[in-house]
Amino acid sequence: MKLNLLALTFAAAVGSISLGLPSTASAELQIEIAKSFAEAPKVAIVPFEGDQLLQPIITANLNRSGQLSSASNLPEKPTRSQDINLAAWQGAGVPYVVVGRVNTLPSGSLEVQFELMDIDKNTRLLGEKINVPANRMREAAHLISDKIYQALTGVAGDFSGRIAYVLRDRKNSKPFFTLQIADSDGQQPRTVLESVEPILSPTWTPDGRKLAYVSFETGRPAIYMQDLASGERVTLAQFKGLNGAPSFSPDGKQMLLTSSKDGNPEIYVMDLSNKSVQRLTNDSAIDTEARFAPDGKSFVFTSDRGGTPQIYRYYFDSAQVKRLTFNGRFNARGSLSKDGQSLALVHRQSGQQFQVGIMDLASGVISILTPTPLDESPSFSPNGQMVVYATRERGRGMLAIMSTDGRFRMNLPSQSGEVREPAWAPTAR
């Protein structure tokens, strides 16, 4: 149990490692819709004039949102709002329609114009124009999806976001680990790090430009931070003993970590300007998996100081610790939503089932979110509407994304290997 609590379960031996600029990888994650919300409002994405890429990507995004769905019955294919036949769409039962067109500019970049119409109200909800390089149309599709989602739900979309994860495969009959980042739909995977030794706990900096992670490449766990654009890497923590579970403060100036440098695994905070560390917890139990609160005034962490792994909260102003979870024999890997009102966690009531739950911090009630028995590493999407986590299903280790209301779920298995340790990137600044 203590090893699970520390999430440092691998036997480490010195091995080879490769790092540098993110590179394109072939192991794309494949979307498998496992559960959908049949009554979600329908949005018709009409093929854009002069383009064949945008429509299918936007359609797929809305279908995996859990809140909207695409309409397949298109009575017509206009490209401008003034050409829309309102009666035709009303007859087809489609309340919202997106039309658009793509033009090539003299510079070679593309100008994308799109409009969102409310058919019943005969109102244009969106009418925008964006310029993008010709090789970044997928990013444009995600951005348009974000704008459509926000216009119809009032909540910012997360389709433009990225997810970091660890892919465990085999190479020459030996385990092989790859740290990758991909779009939130599993496409455009890029390799950040390759190693024959375990890679754990990828964590984004608040600006989404760097990743911290734990690597065993020297024979013991150490924390590194890598710039995704340049490939530059620095060592943050390589103390004697264990070093793990990095978490950045909202302003990016500090990092929480677990270390056993003074004997027992405790929570420390590092000043990233000079790498000085200060010990925060002091208990005979194991304290680990610290995660900053969105306001930076506290953090949640996992400890077995009460006899079983439970989640606690540490307050910086008073140095007081408060226990948060009481229901269940196991509660760990706590992750706070952006609004600070909900806590995603791994919960075990009894037996051997480990499931992702959402705890309402005001009431203390834990709602079990996932139907699978071996779930771990939950991470909220930036808008708080989704949770990504690692699971096993049909003998495969994969990522899954589920809406926080439980109405939508999709699996993201890899074409090869097992996918673990997901971390949703913060909204780009």
C-alpha cells in the first residue's frame, strides 16, 4: 500500500534515455465513444467552402463534448448565413447551424470565416474570421469548436487543449517508456522523452510551455523540467532517496514535491528561482501527491497518517492540516477543479475496486464517476467539465475521458502499448 501511495512502484536500474524537441510519433490515441448523451442539442456543421478538413474535426469535437452533438441530416449546404433556409432546418429538427468558407491569402496562409446561427430565433450567434498557416488547420478546427461550445453553453471549450501521458511499450522484449503530448482528441502525438526506465507524474507549468516529470534514468527517482519548444531540460530535485509528485503553484514560482531526503517521505516546497526547499509536513506517515489549490493558498495531499490513505489539506497561512475524506478505505491522487469547488480522486470503498470519484468540497459527498474497477490518475480539464484518467478495460491500459455529470465517456487506447499517467494541460496563455 505504501508503494502505491508513493506511486513509485517500479524497480529502477540505470538505462538509456533520449530527449529533445517534441517529435511526431506514430502511436496515436484512438477515440472510442463508450457512452453518449442522446438528448444533447444538435448542431449542424456544414462543409466549409474551399476546405475538407474543418468540418469532420469540428463534428467529432462536438460529439465528444458531452453537451452537444452533431446533426447528420443536412437539408442544404450553404456557406453564408444569409443563404440559410430557416424552414428547411426547422423541418429537419436542427436548432443550430455552422457555415463557413476558407480562402487562400497572398501570403499563403488561410483565412477562415465561420458563422453560428440560432435557427429558431433567426439570430447569428457568432461571426468571426481567423488567419492560420496552411499546416495548422487542425488547430483552427479546435479553436472554432471552442468558440461554438462557449457560445452555446456559456462555458469555455477545451478542444484546443493538450494532454500529457506516459506510454509503456516493449522494445527488444524489455519495457520501454515514452512521455508524450497530444491534442485532447489523441491526435498529433509528440514524443518528449524516451527511456528504458520508468517515467512518472508528468505535470504542466501554468503557462503550458513546460513539463515536469519523474525519471529513474540515473537509477533513482529525480524530478526534471523540460521546455517543450526548445527541448532544454533542467534537474529540479535529485535529493537522496525518493523525489516525486511535482506540482506547480498557480504563478509558476514554486513547486511542491515529495522527498525522503530527511528520512521519511514528506511534502516540500521549492522556490524555483534558486531551487531552495522548505519542509512543510512532518509526520511519521507517508505524505505525498501534493497539488496546489487554484488560489495558491493551500494544497491537497495524500497521507496514511490516519491508518489508511486519505486526502488532507494544508493551509499555508496557518500550517494547519485538515482531513478532507472520511468515506472509503482508500482515497488518493486528489486533483482540484479550477474553481476549487470539486476534488477528483481515486476511491476504494472495499474490495479491490479503485474508481474515480468527484467530491463536492462543500458537502464532503463523493460521487463515483467511473464504471471500471482499476482507475487512477484523474485530472480535470481546464473548464472543469471533463476528467481524464487512466484505466484498464478488456485487458488494455488506456486513457478515458468522462464528463463530470457522468453522461459521456470515451476511451483513448493507443495503437501500441499501455497509456498511463495523464495530465491535462492548463489553458494556454
